[in-house]
Amino acid sequence: MAIRKQETPASAVHAVAAPQTGCLQQSALLRAAAPTRAGALGLYRLLRETVPIIDAAIMKTVRLLGSFEARCNDERAQTALRRFLKTVPVGSLRCGIDAFLSTYFEQLLTYGTAVGEMVVTDGRLTDLYNADLRHVALSFGKTPLDIIVSAQNETGRFVPVKYPSLILKSVHDPAPGALYGTSVLQGLPFVSNILLTIFDTIGVNWERLGNVRFAVTYRPQNDALDKAYAAERAQQIAEAWSSAMRDEKTVRDFIAVGDVQVQAIGSDNRMLSSEIPVRQLLEQIVAKLGIPPFLLGLSWSSTERMSSQQADILTSEIDAYRRELEPVVLRICDTFLRFEGYDCPVEIDWEPLTLQDITALSQAALLDAQREKLRMEIGETQHDI
């Protein structure tokens, strides 16, 4: 007798409202809003302030993101959406979706997490706002898929926001089950600390070279008279030397009797070469940030082909960042159109990265056309034969 396989009811399948692999114990523990690690936020902000190449790399990546065009089928909706994206106030001082997106993207790269808000006034989407992560907290709700956004109130407590559907949030390369993303600066504090130590040492050495310290040595002779008055003569030499060195603008001669030797302190030591270790540390930083060295003003030896390959890698990096930010842009556009009474899909058309990309694509299309034409000519020749 054949054994009939027991079927699973559809109701039992659809009853699962949370991931079965989610850590419910962790979500329960983190149900109360907890702020992001303030130490990490301060550390990443300090890295950008103290290491100029890190700040330059992040800002260039933000600039290379480029702009976009939001398209929809309705012409009236297209006109209203285009005007909104160009003139929407961002915070209290800036305007335009590009201003909001640049700050949002910069926050995403620096801290791994970005939070923004769509501000609705009288039933219309009127403003965009970039939130400060120090005053925003993310926490798990009843399930790992339920994320609660909390804001700090006047008393310093974190309270869930009233309209979470208006909150925009993104994370970069989050760990499985993690609330917050991973900063592109992760792993750089150790390398940057060594780099800053080298720079600080170089500065101290140059300060010493600019402000030379001298060692004045007096050696008494073997006669009894010289030995008897050695302390007094040493005191006189010290006073004369101090008087000669006191006035930095006037050149004075120092005259002494006996065996007196004057030597600059540290003159027999050689300053360590910092070129190789500094370059090794900068290579680690550049490799982590993904920016070609020539874009940061580093004149490292590279061939034209190597520069082209680095540009191609950067293009793929920018495309990946665009895919991370496109859902945020689509959500802003859809929310605006719905508040305005339009119901039409929106597509985002990003502008090409550089003119070099357009030229390369055109050359590739030309080669494909020439190959197709040659294949057709060869086919016609064989057919005639």
C-alpha cells in the first residue's frame, strides 16, 4: 500500500510572519531603543578631520556619484516631479535632491548608516531632512524584520517616531542580523594612528632642527689652579653662553678660555626616512577607500593601461553605490507623486559617469557594427560562390 505524503496546509506556511532563523532573544533584548555607538561615530569623524586623504577620498566619491533624471509616463507628473526635485528645501539652508543625496551618501560612507526624513506639511511633501545619527537610534521590534526608528527628545530619551513611514534609512554592507551598516573607514583607525605618529614625529624633529639645542662642555686642565676654580669658570661660561644665545636677532660671539667644546644636540643622528613607510600606509588607506591614487594627487608610477583599469573599477564601485541609493530616490519620488494625486511608476536614469565612458561605449558599438558588416560581407561572398 502506497503511503500518501502529508501535505502542509497553506495557512501554516503563511502564518510565519518573521524569519525562522532570526534571533528572537536578541530582538527582545534590543527592543528598547539604543543609540548608535557614539564612540565609533566620533572616531570616524575624527579620522576625516585628522587624515586629509580620507576626507578627500570620501568627498570625491560623493562628487563622482553624479546626478539623475526621474522619468514617468504622465507629462504633468513629470513636470511637477522635476520641479520638486530641483527646488525641494533640504534642511534650512540647501535646496534640491542632489544636496540631500550628497549628505545622505556621505553619511552612509562615513558611518555605514544613513537616516533621512520626508517632511509633510498640509498633506504635501514639502521638505527633506538629513538626520544626525547622534540623535537617532534603531532597534528591533517584535521580529528581526520590524525595525523601530527612535529620536532623542528634550529630556535625552529615545522615543519611537510618530510616522515611521516618512523615515528614510540605508545601511552599507551590514553584517547578518545587524541593525547598523559597516563604514568604509572600518579597519583604518589602526593604520591612520601609525601614519599620524610618523607625521607627529617628523614635526617634532623639524621643530628641533629649527630650534637647535647646544651642549657646552668644559674640561678642566690637569693643573691644581684650574681644578680649584673649575666650578666658578663653568658658571661664567654658562652665563656668557646664555647671554650670547638670549638675543636671537643679534649675532654675538662667544669667547672662552680653556678646553671648551660646543656641539649641537642630535647633530650626529640621522633622521629616519619616512617615504617608504608612509607610502605603505597610504596604499592601505587607498585600497580600502577604492579611489585610484591619481584622483587623490598621489604621483605613484602607473601606466596608462593601469589607470584605465583603475577607472573601470571605480566605475563599478559607483554603480554599486547608485544601486544602494536608488530605492531611497524612488521612495521620495513615489511619495511626492502620491501626495500630489498621481499614480504612475517612476524610473531613475543616472547620468554617465565621465565622457571617457561615453567614448569607450561608442568605440565598442562601432567595432560591433564593423564586425557585423564584415560577417555579412563574408556570408554574401560565400553564397555567390
